[in-house]
Amino acid sequence: MRVLVTALLAISLAGAALAVDRDAMLDNPNAYVQPENWSADLEGDGPVVVVERSTIVFSNLTDFLAIISPGYYFDNFSWATWGVPNDPSYFFGPVNGYSYTASASNGLFGIPGAISTNSALDPITIVFDGAPVTAVAGDFFCTDFDGYPVSVNTIVTLADGTVVTLAYPTVFVGFVSTVPITSLILDTDSLTNAWLTFDNFYVGEAGTIATEGATLSSVKALFR
């Protein structure tokens, strides 16, 4: 019995160590600093995704930038550092009239050059609360405790039901829609500790070519 209790205690302590929140180490000496455009050279095939009636999905940043109207709001979060921000929710903007609030149940947590969460496996909800948004894109991925990207799936869900699963090292996805995009949720199906993270975030309005093209009843896009 004593051996069993000891074993269970050890497992419990190990689990607690794995589940530690990032604010337990506000000054992380191992915090990873992401290089500029760190995801630009990543390659890899992602899954086939089904796009809802009102939405087109972009797997290529160049194609997305050709569609989004000038005057969009872009943030590469170069100002974020370890533990900044460290809040239940955070208001971004307004810039060019666009703004949004990001939140996580156990709090957002900055890592160098990106926005992440305090607790592992905690989804991020982004609600757009400024000018109507019809174009959104970014790098969406998961990191380990020290902020290094990890090889797990990141699931991006729009309010209209559009769902994209990004299999790392695929991290970029963009959306344009004929109707305002009101919210976006980042989640993961990982069974091991991973912290949802986003970077290089674009918010704006889609051009007329995109909105005309989005009238297709169903689109399938192969992510590469």
C-alpha cells in the first residue's frame, strides 16, 4: 500500500510539474526569441479543409495580401516579451478603425514576439469589436513552456463554422468572407501540454474580387 501511495504521489507531482502555468516563472531565462519572419521558410502539407459558403481560405500569404484592402491592421507583436501582456484578456487597437479583444480562461501570456496563453491547452478566443472585419490572417501554432514551436495540430474556428486544422510546420492561414467575421477561436487536439499561440496577425477588409469569389457554395483547399 505504501508503495502504491508513493507511486501515485510521484505521478501527481509529475503531472503538476507538467501543468505549471507560465506565470510561475515570470522571468524565464530560457524564453525563445522568434527571429523575424520565422515561419516564412516552413514547408509541409496540411489537411484538406471544407470552407463554409461565406468564406474563402488562403494557405499563402502572398495571395491573401493581394486580396486584403489597403489600410489593414497588422501586428507582429515585436513589442511582446516574456509575461507581457499577462492578463485575462487584452484589447488590441484600434488601428485604422480595426480592433479586437483576445482572451483565454486562465489568461493570455506574452512570449517574445508573439501572444500565447498562461496555461497549457487553454483555447484563445479573439472577438473583433471595431470596424467590420472581412479579412483575417496570421500564423497560428502551439509552443512549449519556453515558447518554442511544437509539432502538434492547431485548430482555427470562425464564428460561421469554418474550421481549419494546421498541422505544424504549416502555421499560416487567411480568411476572407462576404459577411463580417465576428470571432475566431484557437484550439488544439494535443494530448500533451502545448500553449496556443498566434503571431503576424492581419485584420481588415476583403477586396471585391474576394467577396465575389466567396459566393461558391463549398470550396476545398489543400494546405501546402
